[in-house]
Amino acid sequence: MKFKKGDYVTRKKYHHDLIFKVINIIDDKYILKGVEVRLYADSLEDDLTLYEDKVRYDDIPNINEERSSYDYFYMPPKILQIDGDSEFLKRCLKYYESNNVYAVGKKISEDNMSLHVINLLKKYEPNILVISGHDSYNKEHNSYKNSNNFINTVKKARSYEKDHSKLIIIAGACQSNYEELIKVGADFASSPKRINIHALDPAIIASSIALTKRSEIVDLIKLLNKTKYGPDGIGGIECNGLMYVGYPR
């Protein structure tokens, strides 16, 4: 075998557009996981090229805007993120920490999320729930790898808390069934154009809402444009922020 587990590679067929990590080799197929995007793929050896440069993660800016006055104090809400990928979950948790947002993360496989979501909601009582992992869309068969798992998890979560102002749900991964996720109760979901999304996109949406005052309506266009691919990758419905502001400090 030319490549081994842990190697970083690109695909000739797709003009080397994405960097992948080889996570498994089954017979003559290489199982790949996106480095920056939430995508699994498989490929034959002759379509792969070794990526020999140092892997650099995208520089995602900190979205914690400067406060208007130090006389006030600020209380962001709690975020619970359920993720099917432990590496991406760790990166999201680091991102929340860098923005001074309190978040709890749980690594759960996509097909088990719906079984655990209600117990996790009861235990952690979050204001924002992020449901993510990996997904893909097969255009030829009009089928999705994990969208149904995300949909069922959103249904369960929304049956537990029907009020969107008390629980904002962000759901989906690369190429997920955006319309169905919104229909069953997600406030934000991927992917309107069935494209890939960045590993941190759900965390960017969640953090931005968490750092917006409850008295303010979130600017949808401005919010979505903070993500890697904008409204092509993630869409949603209008909502208020969830941060309490108090005085005096």
C-alpha cells in the first residue's frame, strides 16, 4: 500500500480541493475523513496524492465583540454540543472557551444521538443544543448518510422543549437535509446547497447567538456570513440572542 493510516492526502478527481486524513484501509479502498470539513469519503489509491505540507487549520476569527461598557456584567447561556466526531468536538469546545462561552460536549455516534438527547437535556439544561457529526448526500439515489439520525434527534429534542426561545437547536453536517431539519424544529441547519461545512461552523452560530443580548434580534445575514461558506452552507430562522446583561458590574 502506498499510503498508511494517519497520512494526509488530496483527491485528483476533485482537483485537490480538500485535505483528508486516512483513517482506515479496507481491501483496496482508503477511508478518508476531512481535516476542515465534516465529510467522510473513500477512494482508490490511484486517485490520491500525498499532502506533504504542514496541515494548517483555517484561521477562524474570534467573534466575541468588545462590550460597550465595563459597568455592565454579561451572562451568556449554556451550550450542549452532541457530536459524532471527537476531534471536531474538541476543536469546537476550544472555540467556545476562547469566546468565554460555557459549553458541554458529548461524543455520541450519529445513530445513537436520538437515544440519549432527552437525558442529556434534562441533565445539563442548555439554552442552545448543537447536533453535529458527519453526513453526505448521494445525488444519484437522493439519500443521506446521517440526516435521518439528525432529524430524529431534533424531533426528540423539540418534543422535550417546544419553545424555540428557551432552546435553540443547531443541527446537521456536510450536505445534510436542511429543509427537513428546519421542518422538524431546528432553528439553524445545514446545508441549503448540499455543500460541505467547516468543522467550526455550528460553534460559530452557537457562540454568536450566545453573545447577542436577549433584547436584540440576531441579524441572520450577518450571522450566516460569519461561517466558512455563508448561507450556502448553513441557513436558519430569525431569533433573539440569549445573553443576559446586568448592571452594575
